[in-house]
Amino acid sequence: MAEVAVGIDLGTSNSCVSIAKGRKVDVLANGYGERITASVVAFKEDGSVQVGNTARANLILDPHNTIASAKRLIGRYSFSEEVKKARAICAYKILDGPGHSVRIQIRDELYSLPEISAMVLKEMKSIAEAKLGQPVTKAVITVPAYFNDNQRQATKDAGKIAGLEVLRLLNEPTAAALAYGFGKGLTQKVAVYDFGGGTFDISILEIGKDVFEVLATCGDTYLGGDDFDDRVIDLLADEFVAKHGTNLRSDVYALEKLKVASEAAKRTLSVEEQAEIRIPDIARDAQGVALSIEHTLTAAEFERLVGDLVMRTFKVCDEALQQAGLVARDLDGVILVGGPTRLPLIRNAVRSYFQQEPRTDVDPDEVVAMGAAIHAAALVGDVVTEEAAGGGAFLLDVTPLSLRIGVAGGLAESVIERNTPVPIEQTRTFTTTQDNQERVQIRVHQGESRKADENELLGQFEFTGFKRAPRGQVRIDVTFEINADGILSVTAKDKETGKAASTTLSFSSGLSDGELDQILEADRTSRVQTEVSEDEEIAPAPPIAPKPAPVATKAPSPAPAAPKPASPAPRAKPKAAPSEPRVPATPKPAPAPTPPAAKAPAVIAIAPEEAAEPAIVEDTGTGLLVDGEGDSSLELETTQPRMVSPAPARAASPAHAAKPAPAPPAKPAAAAAAEEASADEPLDLVEDLDALAEAALVDEADLEGIEIEANRDPAQKPDLAGNAESLFDHGADLSRYHNDDE
């Protein structure tokens, strides 16, 4: 029996599994014929676990023991803002684990986030095994392009717990581009606009026949369709408070009903102009009278609620285009990925921003899993096609976030900039901060902030044995090396004595090796009950068509209500975006000759219940000092990046030579002045922190307050990568967007 490997899109809201065999790529449906499976895990009283669309109903019936959107928390620390927000709105208990990791309490058991995600992967594995009639042990799993290394390691651990050998973690936009260019022999530059349930990514890729090169990637790992749902929840909850004086956010059962209704309304608005939300008996007043919610949510009102969130995505797109050195008119196509991109609001805004019609010939819910399956087939030697992304496909990826080293003063100096092609090796020279210093602590951070504690701490190690000398006279070369598999190695070497120390960083998923072994031994993922029909045959992907609007979404009647827990902290009411003229909707087909009757809005109905931080501490006497002057009033002795040649078995296209190191950003005036004044001798970082802070901590231009000129001459073509103002002036009325979060 031939070895097979599947591609899995492990999503925040939904997941999907696909396989490439021969020249065909198929998305595998579950036992109910559903090709998309909800990433929801429900824990039953008898110890069994349900995963998928059947588990979604338990969000209302048993919210304390049902987990949704776990991907938003995976690989995060318990003190992070994302986890704090989840604690305020989630019915289940989120606790601190060892090393500031996150644990979820379900009845008397504690679960880590990788274990929760492993149960979703276990369901995907079971679906594939039932369809293929053979064991499935290998997979390519997709992750958001902007996931940091700890989040990626947590996803790898989830695959291992689920009984899968993770051949590779593939960035979701790269997978989408792989499926888009599959077998077409394209030579294009494309943008992948990936707006999922919990994360947003934008990647710019160049496709050259069998070479898929990522030019730049940017993203926001806590922006997605769930945030759209939250805005609708706040609208309904605030109206209810104003009308009845009762805060539904304090009732976890009512809050879950609001979540289900809000998500259903969002889906309906992807194909309808309005949705009627009806939730009877959601609460009772002091006299015991049942209270209900009835609200007609129009597309215009929804647009006002979430317009600023859409605006945030375009700020990220602007950044990605600048990193790639392109403008929107240089792109040959725009690929939409993720369920929320079905909304006309997003499609219209994307069309205006990129000045072209986004591609609609790929299914935004399935394209990522299909690309992962294509790459999985290539990795196990099953050549999918002769021309495109099969055995001969060559992926050139980048590191999505900068890698930095901690220096004195609580700062972090960049060693490898973001969007640098991998594999890569980069060396920078540092020196000591004190006389006769005997050791330095090498701290490796990942992120874009110059402040060390605002970045992710990936790991640290101590370097000793170098020559003792007055401060500033010991020169230490620190080398970062990333191989083709994304493994980071760090080496510190004394230039004079040749003494060296090195480490290969093992990233933290929130689980120690011992904890991971215990989870594997307990095998709690075996409790997952998969309901599939094994006699169903694999059907090829049907032609893509818009999904019909749900006329009614009705949850099963819940069991008798359990005692309700303490109220979660109420969320702040979002500021309403100012009412502005809308971008005209996409023209619709002409109506039939006979005058149509007024169309009733789609109804979203929810059935009533039948019964009532670790601080980053600098070691005393230990640290690293950047040597010399220059960048940010300090000059770094830096070797040129050395591109490591890929494996000789894969010959890259001549047109895709190694990219030069990215040019350093322009220096602020303070930095230039400090450089001129210090041309002859090194600066002391400890004594010059004020100048460094002035030069280094300059925020990017804020879009808030920029006036948008809606009726500009469309013949003018501004430099879209230059500044955000000209981006949003050109050919679109985006003035209705106002970012209240900035």
C-alpha cells in the first residue's frame, strides 16, 4: 500500500483535510458529507469527546465544557493580552500553567492548548483514514504566516499528540498560492489576503512555474472573523441593557446564545442584504417575565460596526507591499482566503485597495488545505503533476518576524530582519558592559519592538570563558543561523581567543518534555468519537459556488440549566464608527420582468431554554553592549548576510537568486547627530540611553486622523507603497472607516 500524507488546515473556527493523489486534489468530507469541520471540542460527562459541527451545539447547551477558537490562545503566555481577553469572555476556566503557560480546566481535568488542538487534528486524521481505508500517520499542517516560533512549536506538539508525524508546518498564504498555481505554469506576482476566524495574514508571492517565492509577509494574530462577531454581540447586548437594564454578558448561557446568533448573522450577510436575529426567552426580568431579542441587522449597519477592523487589515497590507518593494498595480492577482472574505464588505474593500477584482475561482475555505495536500504529496514522493506544484515544486519562504538579541538597558537589537529569505546566517558583533566581566547572558527575542520585554523571549544561554578586560574591549561575535526547516542555532564566539558557545533553541509550546510524554502516555485524544460513513467514496471538489444563506439556525433544546458561575468581566463598549457614504455594492443581476415581491430578511433564530507576566530581568553585572556607533546612534560591526545554498537535489530557477540583505531604515535626526558626533570612539550604551530611546523608539506613522479625499481623479496613480494616505485616496471611498483602536 502506497504511503500517503494529507494536508490539514487547522483553523480557528473551522478545519479541513485534503489529499493529493496522482493529478487530483480532493477535500475529504466527514460522515455527514461536510467538507468543513468546526474547530470545536465538546467534553461529555461520560468522558467522551466530540469534535466538529455536532459539538458546536454544545456551545449553548454546555458552554463550560465546550472549547472553541483555541487556536487564538495556542503558544501564548498566560499574562498576554489575548489570554486576558479570553478569560473575560469565555465560559470555560482558563488557568495559569507551569512557566506562565495556559491550561484549560474541564471538570476535574486540566488540558493544555496543544492537547485541545490535537483533538481537532485527531478528528481530521480519523476522517482521512475512514475515507482512504488505510492508516494516516503523516501530514503537512498549515499555520498563520505571522505565528511566532513558540506558536509553531505548540502546533507541532499538537500533531504529535494526535499521532501524526508533522512533515512540515506550511504558512497558510503560501499553501493558498500553491493551490492557486497548481498545474498552471504561471509566472505572476500575487497577494494572498488571508482573513480567517482568528488571524489575519497578507503575503506577497512570486510564482515562477515550479518556484513559489515569498517576497514578504505581515499579519495580525489576533484579528479575524471572531472580532466581527464580538461587535455584533456588543450591539445586541448594549441594546438589551438600554431597553431592559440587564447585562447579558454576565450570563454565560445568554452570552453563548449571542455568539451563535452573531456568527449566523455574519454568515447570512455574506449572501443577503440583511439578517433578522431572534432570540426568545434569553433572560427574565425581576417579575419572571421572559425577555427576548429581535433585531434586523442590515449590511450598512454591519459595515459601520466592523469598518475599522477592515481598515486595520489594509494597514498591514501597506506594510507588506513596502517590505516587498511593490505597489498594488505590480500584482497580477489577489487571492482571498478565509470564510469572512465571502462578505461583500471585505470584497469591495479589497477591490478598492488593490485596484483589481479579487480571484473567485478558488474556494476560500478549502484552498489552504488543498495547498497543504499538494506539498504533502511532494514530500512523500508522490508527484502530483509534471509541470507544477508536485515533486518538483520549490518553496522559498521567509522568516515572518525579526530575530533579536537582548542588550543592556532592556533593549533588543535585530540580528535577522523579518522577511529575510531562509536559509540564512547572520553575524553581529557585541561587547561587554563592565570591566573584567566574566560572563554574558545571550537572550534571543522574536518581534519588531526595540524594547526587549515587548518581544517574545525564545530562549537564552550563558557565554563564559572569554578574555577578562576593561569594558568595551572584548568583542563577541553572535551568529544566528536558520536552516531550511526553520531551526534556529545561535553561536557566541570571542574574536580574540576563539572561545565559543552555541545552542540550538528548542522553542516552548507551554509543555515540557516530561509533560508531553505524560500526555502521550495518557492518550486522552483516543476519547474523540468520530462519526463517519466508511462506505462513502471520495468525491472531487465541486465547482465553487456561494454558500446559501441559512434561513434559520436553531439550536437543540438544552438540558436543565446548571447553576451559573460568577459573571465574567463585562467588555468595553466599542465606539461606533461615524456614518459615512458607503462604497456601492457589487451590481446584482437584473430582476425578472414581473415586479418581485418585497424580500423577507433571513431569520437567525435561537431556541429558548426549556428550563429555567514574567518580567525580563537583567542580570547584575551581566549584559551585552553594542559596539561602536551608527544605527540608532550606535554602529554595529555586522557581516553581510550569507545565504546558505539549498539542498543540491533541488535546483532553483536562475531568476530566483539569493536576495540581498534588506536596506536599513532611514536614521532619525537624533541618530544622525549622534553618529556625526561620535565618529572616532564607541558610545557607551548605558550612559547614552536617552539618545538611543529618542532614535530607536519612533513609532510608525499612525493612520488615525488622516482625511480621505473620496472623489480624487481616478486617472492619478499614487505610489501605493509610499504612504497610507495616498493608498486610500485612490479610486475608493474608504472614508467611512475609522480605526477607534489605534
